[in-house]
Amino acid sequence: MRVGVKWTNLSRRLIARRMGELGTPVSRHIVSGLLKKQGYRRRKALKK
């Protein structure tokens, strides 16, 4: 793993849905922009 990279296993759609359930409706496009701005990356499975 690279040092200094933040990871998430959640999809942008799932993050947006959970935020909506908590009372802050937001689109997955906004979530994507926010994650990118904060330096988060989507974790991908390693290929064997």
C-alpha cells in the first residue's frame, strides 16, 4: 500500500445513500468530488 493514500471500500452511490438517510441528501457526483478533494481513492482488489 502506498503511504499517504486514503482508501474507502464504499461506493460513491452507497456513501450518497447513507448521507441521505442521515438527513443530508447529496448526489454521487458531489460525493465523488468531495472524496477526490480530500485525497481518497477507491480500493480495488489485487489481480492474481
